[in-house]
Amino acid sequence: MNAPMPNTVADTVTAGKLVETMERLKDALIRENEALRARRRDDLSGLVREKVAATKLYEAQIKAVSKAGGTVPGNTEALKQRIAQLARVIPALAAENHRRLRVAVEVNRRIAEQVTNAVKAMAPGPGVYSRYGAIDRGRASGAGTPMSLSVNHTL
């Protein structure tokens, strides 16, 4: 993991600094997308923190460049091309990241719903009268034993 990055811009944003920040954001998005693809949930919290820090710094740098009239000191032709390339790649990675996060949230919601329904199904009902007039707190006579829970992890 990279060193923590500040969320504010204290000095002038050079083309080299902007490229470095964009590279960090791109790398963070790639690693988070890979973790989501491989379902490595334990890795996600650190990757999300890294992505958020890189995003905040990138936003701060873009605001600083905008306040400076859109000029970026130290901008060579090679850096201009790299910035343009990263400006095309980052939105695509962010869109994939958004889609994968949305799917992961939906899968977790479905799993939680299935577990909740299984627990509710196993809870004893309010009770019914038996044929002898006593209250039976067990399952109603038509209800069978609870079914086992199976979760499809292929989503």
C-alpha cells in the first residue's frame, strides 16, 4: 500500500504531481476491482480508504488547477499525453468499480434477507390448541421441519 496522502493542496500543482495522483487513483481502482472480482472482502476496507484518499487529493488538485486558470506548470508533451490517457482510463475504472460495488451490496442484501427469513421460519408460532384443548407452542400440524438454507455464491 502507498503512503497516506494529504487531502489538501498546499503548493502549486505541477503536471508531475497530477500524473502521480492520477496513477495512484488508477492503481487503487484496479486493486479494488480485482478484490471485488475475486471476492476478497477482507482486503476491501484498506483499498476503499486508499481510493477515497487518492480521490480527495485528485479533486483538490483539480480545484487548485481550476483556480489557477487551468494552467499546470511543468507540463511537457509527454505529461500532457499521459494526463489525457489517465483521464480516459480513470472514468472507465470508476464505472466498473461502481458496478461491482453495487453488485456486492445487492448480494450481501440478499444473503441477509435469506438468513432473516430462515430465522423467522424457525421461530415457534403463537401456538395452537391441540385436540385435547391444551396450547401447543410447537409448530402447527401442517408445518414440516424447517428446510436447510443454501446460498448461491456465483453472483
